[in-house]
Amino acid sequence: MFTTPFLDLPPLRAAQGTVRLPGSKSISNRVLLLAGLSEGTTVVHDLLDSDDTSVMLDALRTLGCGVQADGERWHITGLGGRLSAKSASLFLGNAGTAMRPLTAALAVLAATQGGEFEVKGIPRMHERPIGDLVDALRQLGCPVTYLGNEGYPPLRLGPGNGALSTASPIRVRGDVSSQFLTALLLALPLVTEQGPVTIEVEGELTSKPYIEITLNLLARFGIAVERDGWQRFTLPQGSRYRSPGDVRVEGDASSASYFVALGAIAAHGGRTVRIEGVGDDSIQGDIRFVDAARAMGADVSSGPGWLEVRRGAWPLRPITLDCNHIPDAAMTLAVMALFATGTTRLTNIASWRVKETDRIAAMATELRKLGAVVTEGADFIEVAAPARWQRAAIHTYDDHRIAMCFSLAAFNPLAANSLGVPVRILDPRCVGKTFPDYFETLFGVVEVDPTDVPVLTIDGPTASGKGTLASAVAISLGYHFLDSGALYRATALAAREAGVAETDEAGLAAVASGLRLRFTGHEIWLGDVEVSDDLRREDVGAMASKVSAFPSVRDALRALQLSHRRLPGLVADGRDMGTVIFPGADLKVFVTASAAVRAERRYKQLISKGIPANIDSLRADLEARDARDQSRTVAPLKPAEDAKLFDNSELPVDQCVAQVLEWWNAKQAFAAS
Ligand code: DC
């Protein structure tokens, strides 16, 4: 997951490949709650691993449920409808799918079994309305107290005196959020001993497909809800939750929307994007996004558990669509509209205003930054493509879906009226709510012109601290890191082991071009052997300095170095990164430090590893190596003409990193964020 303050997406050109979707958020949290209320143990497969499910798992643990991870599976042992903890304070983050159903379930349990609970979340959660649900619970006789503002969490639930009035129908509004009805449907089976319980919906029920998911899952846990249209729902007398044993969570259909759109926009020229985990047998309403995407031009084929998408009509066609049935996935349509001719109008989306953020306002603001022409109303949005695309820093409002759908704007080179601009996604970590690896998954299936991938080079003499600096800068930016010295060191080590003399240029070049070098996290592997420590040996460094003077060795390592230029960007350190390998780098830094300082650094490094060292001979060795690196005929060590020179003798590492990041940010001319 990218935890950097921002993620820059360079212009992207095409997409193809297969993605496997994480589990559905809506199904995951419903299944967890149902398992937590049931008798017996439920084994949950393919559960979504995200912020919203982790708050639910924590809540179940606090309430006394058995919660155990077993590889990819979770074993949830439920309460069997009996409170185990009689009081608790639950923090539910910004997870509406945890807040609403837990509120309802704990309110009825606290009222009938004598308990007292508090539910709360992050500040945004305390701005998301819950009054309609509280009103319904109060009709039953559940004591519920607002601890902050009237109509919003945090809430106190209970204590109660044992009796609820379930004889007459419970009325709940259905036109703000369907989650209130879902919450009641999940909670009220717990209080059906005396007789059936009926819920009546007031107003037009919004987001019906989510109610279908709820009904479907209730059935799997033994509850057969009787339904009269979308107005009346009755839970039969004596309803009891029974674990079905195993439950498999299907892939998230809302998450699928980004990849369906990706295929429609970027799977051109015979390419296909295949999506696994969700297909035409899905129980999720957002699967109907596929129809909307088809209407805009996507060519989609499907089967059980899979979808395949290719570009169909191009440019995309604008649509006018009532999106009440696909509220979450519809945000993706608003971004697809950037690639259509004409104006797309999405209506009946008032629920957007009470989601993670006010999504209508947020989408309008951010789409305009790219140059789109947008009109917004209380319950609709209209989007027309930019007359000229502009680079933009997209604010994400702690809303995973904004971050994910706007990533598609990086395909602007495919649209008319774009010269190819990068898109900055601010606070990319917000995708953790439902799809922590979203960007990594996206990068796995996109094609980019390598020269569009940002590169930052940090060159300098040995022991100048460039490696430490470069790897820290790479972490701050979420970029890949290339320690090019490791390639020369690995060549030296492999040559030594193969008995190739350090004067045998052709033999050394053959070793270099056949290197089986792999970088995994902090480890470096040569073939099947981990060589991270061997590569740092002084004798290996000295030999590397010699082998690197041969032009054919340098040539042999060139392609390997270039191949590290991958999304979302690269920080490369070495001697000639800015001069020879990446002469077009976006920022070049050349670090130096006095020989005395460098000798001392190397000395401390060796001593800390328990390797005996002598500071005077280290300094003499450094100076000899500098002289050799600087005087060789090919790629001698020298700053690129346009490099920023940087003497770091006196500066601590974090200040060096801050300086480089400041230069980097100054290079990015993003619109105001
Ligand atoms: O950065 P280092 O100490 O790991 O590099 C080891 C040797 O490799 C160094 O003496 C010079 C050579 N080298 C090079 O010639 N070009 C590079 N880009 C990186 C290292």
C-alpha cells in the first residue's frame, strides 16, 4: 500500500492483463456480523483485508466472539445471540457498514439482556447521519442516547429493562441510506421469540441492490425474510441465526468498476483486461455497472466469477442514467465521461452527499481541476470532457473511491485534447478502506512509455551517503530504488566465483550480461544465493571499481539498469545515473562529502558490523577509488551539467532527504491542491 503523502501517476497509454479483486466490503462486514451473532463457528474465505473489516473484527473480539486468522481464512465463533461482554466502547473508524448494523444489533441486545455500549468513529463518521435508524430503534423501546450532536454518532446504546415492543411494525426511512434497513434486518431476528417482527419502509427505498445482498446473506445464515415489494419485510417468529459453516466472500463489484472502465478506455489494439473474483453470478448490485459501461462503449464478456473487457466504441459515448441502483460504481462513470464526446448526466445520486465525503461536491471540484465542464445539483452531476486536459493534484477527501476512480484520468493521452499530463493523487493510502493494493494491482496491468516514468538520480563517490539518501527518498515517494553499484559489485563477486580474471574484459562482460540478480525488499540474490552482505565486502567493492572501468561491462549492465524504470517512479544511485543511464532524468543530484568524512562513515559502518578497520587505510583506499572512477575513459564519475551539487559532510540524513524532496517538489508544477 502507498503510504506517501501523494502518488504521481505519469501519463498512461494502454492496459492488459489479469487482476484478482479483493473481497467485497459489503459482503465481508455483513458476513462477519452474521457469524458473530450466530451459534457455532463460521469459516470465512476470501475476506476483504481492509480498514473497514479490521474495525469490524476488532469490534467482534471486544464483544467476546472468537476471531482467529488461519492463513487466508478467518474462523469466527459467534455469540449465539447472547451477550458475552455487557459493556464496551467500540471505535468503528469511518466504516458505515460496521456502524449501522452494530448499532442496531447492540441496541436490541443491550435493551433485552441488560448491557451498555458506546459506538463512535473518526470525525467524519460523526457527520454521517444515523437519526433515522435511532428513531426506528426507539420505536422498539431501545434506549439510545446521542453523545454528540443530535442525529449523529457517537451513541450510547442501553441499558434496557428487558422488554421491546415488537408487535406493531417498525417504521424506517429508506430514502437516505439503505444501510438503516440493512441494520434492522440484521438485528431484529434476535428479538423474534414472542412473534414475527415487521419493518415498514417509508419513502422510496434507495440502493435496493444492497438490501438484496442483506437478504441473500440472511438466508445463508438461516433467516427467511418475508418480503412484500420493497415496502414491508417480516422476520418470522423464532428466527435463529445458524452458521452455514463455510462462507466464501465474492470479489468486490464496486472495485471491479475501475478495471471495467480501464478495459473500456485502455484495452485497445487487441488487448484484454480480465477481472477475476466477480462475474455474472454476483449477488452485488454494482455488477450492473457493467451494463452502464457497455452503454458507454465497453466490450464486456462474462461468466461465473470473471469478466473480460476490451475497448469497444471509441471515444466513449456519453450517457444519461438513473444511478440509484449503482451508487458507488457510478462515480467511475463520472470519470469515464472524461473520455466521451458530449455530456454525461448521472441522476438520482443524492446518497453521494452522505458517504465518506460529499461525493457530488468532491467529484465536481476534482473533475474541474482536470479541465472538465461540470454541473452539479442536489442529486445529479453532469460531466463533459475537458477542452484541454490540465495536470492536477486530486484531493481525495479520505474517500477510497475518489482515489481509485481518478487514477483512470492518467490515461488522458488516449483522449482527444490531451498532450499527456500526469495526475497527482493526494493521500493515496485512503484506498486502504476497501482495496489496499489498488495501485500495485493497477500498475500490474498498465503500459507506460518508460520515458514518462519519473526518474531521480543521485550520483556521487563511494561512501558519500548517496545510497542511504537515495533509498530514503525512494521510500518517501513510494518509488522503486536502484543501487547500481550493486550490479558492478555482483559482477565482481560472480566473476571471482567463476574464476574470471579482473583483467579479462570479454569474460567479465559475459558474466555481467548473464547476471541472475534479484532484489527482494532489502535482500539481493545472485541466482539462489542471498549475497547482500557479500556485496558490501571491501574486496568486492575494490574489484567492482576495476571491472566497472571496462566499456563492455558497462554496456552489458545497461539494459538491466534501464529495466528498473517502472511505475510509479525510480530513484537510482550510482556514478553515471544522471550522465549516461538516465540522461533525461527529471532531477539529478550529485552528492559529495570530504574524503575525511567519508572515511569516517565507512569506518563506523564496518566497526558496527564487527569488521576490523583502519581509518587511514580506508581513506587512502577511498581516494584511490575516487581517482580511478574519475579518470576512467567511459562514464567517469562527474556531475551531470544539470545536476544539483550537494555537499552533505555536515548534514544529517533526514535533512539531506528533505532537501532532495524540496527540489523534487519544486520540479512538479501541479495545480493547487
Ligand atoms: O556505489 P558502490 O560503492 O556500491 O559502487 C561500487 C563500484 O561500482 C564503484 O567503485 C564504481 C562502480 N560503479 C560504477 O562505475 N557506476 C555506477 N553507476 C555504480 C557503481
